[in-house]
Amino acid sequence: MSQLVEQLDAHQVESSLYSESVEVSTEIQTEQVSHEVTLFAEPIFHLKNFTITNSLLNAWVVVLILCVVAWFLRKGLKKVPTGLQNFFEIIVNGAFNMADSVTGSRVKTLKIFPIAFCIFLFVLLNNWLGLLPGIGSIGFIEHGAEGAFFVPLFRGATADLNTTLALALISVIGSNLFGVMAVGFWKYFNKFVNIHSFMEIPKKIGKDLTIVIVNPIKFFVGIIEIVGEFAKVASLSFRLFGNVFAGEVLLSAMAAIFAFILPIPFMFLEVIVGVIQAVIFAMLTLVYFSIASTEEEH
């Protein structure tokens, strides 16, 4: 009799454990995982106090691709180009001609071109890499206060404002440093704080009254130019970020409506937008460098 009671108790314990496991598995199955396109890049892991985000990982992949391709091209250079070398020489030659139309001088182009072309390749690959399958869809699930949410392992770097802001700072600060080296510190400084214009006023009083009126205006125009340098950073960073991020949202919305066929035309559109935005960023960089290397009188 006692053995029968023990068997019944064990059976009740097993059944209760089974029902609890069924409830837990049902809760896991019914738990919804949210996935939204965020304005900020999601953190993946930390190196001490440095946060590694998914957009930063994507940027490192692009840098690695560029380094590997450059190494292979450099290793296999020939006097008579063939294959990949021939393809890149056509692109570089066309880019040189386009840069010459902006700078007006092949000598100046040779100095500015490496920076502008590297920016073009980096932006272009980041724009296109964000369209590949797996970018934005391969990741892991995190649990937070608001429930479970999906974190993609990779995300287009140019869809992160931090990346576009860094590129804009490189372009604007680099152009100013190039201007200082090209025309000299004093001449370049007088483009913004035109002390020279005020120093000429006492010399021209009684001889040329036009300078008394024009030179103070030139001084305040220089102050406006300082504001314009900050506006360049905002313009470059927000234009690129806004276009790429809008493309991400558009593709996500189309995929949510119907995952098959419907997003394809919009992906082709984003491929074209990626090229256009990379060209615009590189061309504006060329313009900023070219203007900075020109003396004020010209």
C-alpha cells in the first residue's frame, strides 16, 4: 500500500513538472521579438570602455575589402593592364578627368584626388553593403525591460550619423589644413578674420573712400565664412545619413508589406542612390579642397 502511495506521489510530481515545462515553452513560443530600424547603431560588444557597434563592424569590413583589393592590385600590376587592373584603370582615369573639371589643374588634382577617391570608395561600398542579404537580418536576440528585441550583427555604416559626421569632419578639417599648406597660414587666416582689410583703411583714407566702406564688409563676410565651415559639416553628414537611412526605412516597409518581389525595384533605386550620394560627397570634398587652396584675391 505504501509503495502505491509513493508511486502516486511521484506521478503527481512528474505531471506537475511537465505542466510547468509546457507553460514555460508556451510562454517562450508566444513571446514576440521586436525589430525596428533605429536612428542609432546598436552595440554588439565592448573593448573595455570602447563600444563596438554593428555599423562600426560594417565599416571595418569595408576597410578590409578595400585593403585586400588594393593589395591584390598592387601585387599584380602590369605595364599592359588586363582584367581587374584594366577595369580599375578605366574608373580611375574617368575620376581624374572629372576631378580636373572641378580643380582646373591636374597638379592640384594629384594632391586632392587620393583623399576624395578613398572617401568615394568607402561611402559607395558602405551604401551597397547595406543592401546585401544578411546585413540587418543576421544577429541575436536581447532581452530588456520592454521585452525581447532583435539586434543585427551588421548595419550599413553610412546609415549611422556617427560615421557620416566623422567623414564630414575629415573632409572639412582636411580642406582647411590643405588651404593652410597651399597659401600659407596668414593668408588663409585672413580669409576668415580679415585683419589685413582693417589695416589698409588708415592708408587709404583721403585717397580711396571705397575701401573705407568695402573693407569692413569684407571683415564681416569672413566671419560668415567661419559659420559656413560648420554648416559644411552639418550639410555633408546629414545629407548622406538622411538618404541612406531613408532607404533603410523604405526597404523595411516594403519588406513588411510583401517580402517577395515588391522590394526589388526599390533595391535597384537604392543602388543608384548609393552611387549618387558617394559621387556627391567626393565631389564636394574636391570643391572644398580646391576653394581652400585658392588665395582670396582669386
